[in-house]
Amino acid sequence: MIMPNKSKTKATVWVMEKGQVRPRLDHLTTEEPLEIRLVPLQKTVAVTMRTPGADFELAAGFLYSEGVVSRREDIRRISYCVDGEQRHNIVNVELRDGLIPDLQPLERHFYTSSACGVCGKASLEALRLRGCPVIPAGPTVTPEIIYSLPEKLRPAQGIFTATGGLHAAATFDAQGKLLNLWEDVGRHNALDKLIGTALLSNELPLNNCIVLVSGRSSFEILQKSTTAGVPIVCSVSAPSSLAVSVAKEFGITLIGFLRGERFNIYTGLQRINAA
């Protein structure tokens, strides 16, 4: 069953302008909890605050990023919970027969905020222990291609245009063509939706793609990008120190403060052809 579009919520606001007040109908970004369950284990592995929409992709991307699944075939079925009635805030993920994932590392994810990802998340050592590979060399892109990405992102953000309250994550090819985009109240959720879409379409790893996220690049963003094999990660704001450490160790070109015809390269200068 397809969930109704609830990404926007109508609200009446009072506009104060030049000493005058007037009512206006506005749209707010919807923020609701999503519970991700594994069946038949009947185990809740995460509750995240998200913008409804692409919930199956969000669940798949989250489980892939956390190492619960490693390929499309590990997921047998994804569905909304039916407990007397359809419940669109609970997603059941049925794993393939014989797959018994290690769920202990997921205990820290029982509640995930939409604002900052998973608070108190395990650091760089967790990625080392998982055996995530270093991203292969290439592709090489020109600064002009990087400059053009935000200009292509904003017009495609339909819900942001209506509400002004959403983050986005998008993939581009090495020529700067927009391939896919998801919006969510949380940056990490938007990226999970992006990765989950690629997983369910058998398009991982994203070794020839550029990822652009609105806002900043946190450890959460770089962790997910590492597991998806993304070689170039861009953001319109600053990265954190741990994000830079992850990018450096796993061979990711990390770009921040991408605004107009300017950006900072924190790691992976070799992929930017400035000649």
C-alpha cells in the first residue's frame, strides 16, 4: 500500500508586517516518528524523526548504512505495519532466510533525532571494524561542475519551496547531471532515502557519483557515504572534524562551503581538476 503524501502540513500563521497583522495559510514540513522493525525477530532497531515519504527507502538505506544488510537480496520484503489497521509510522523489514544480523551495535540507535543524526554515535573505529573499503580512485571533475551543483539542487526541492524547512541529499554523475534527490527534515534521513533507493535498485556502490547535502557534513553523513562508496561529498556549510577524519581515511573528496564560485576542499584534492 502506498502511503498518502503527508510531507506538508497546513497551518494558519499570523504575519506581522509594518505594524499590521494578517492571517495567512502556510505549509509546514511534517515531522513524525518512524519505527523500523525487523521481522520475524519482532525487534525494533530504530525510531527516527522524519518527513513522511520514501519510508521503505529510508529503512533500507539505514539498515545498509549500519551493516545489517549488505546487498539487495538480504531484504525479502518491506511493508507498513498492519495491526488491525494500516500504521504508516511503523515499517516492517523482513530479512532473507538465514540472515541473523548482529544487532548489538544498533542499540545506540533506538532514538534518532531529525536534527543531528544519532547522538553519541560510535566514532571512526566502528567503520574500521566493519571493514569498509577505501573508495577507489576517480572520477575527476572540474571546479565548474562542482559550482553548478547547488543551482541544480534548489529548483528540484519541491517541498522546500513550499515549506522552507527541509534538508536535501542528491546524487549527480561526474558531468554534473542530477540523478536523484530526496528531501527530509533530517539530512541523514534524506541521505538514507538516497542510499536506500540505490540499494533497492541494485545501483550500489555509488563509485562514480557526487553527493551534495544541504547544511553541514557531519560524521553521520560521511559514515553513510563511505558505506555507499561515494567518492565526492559536497555540502553548502562546514564539515565537522570527525567528518574530515572519515573522509581522509576512506579516500573521499570532501568539499564544504560550496557557495557560488567558491568552495573549500578538505580532503581528496586529486579528484578536482583545476588545471
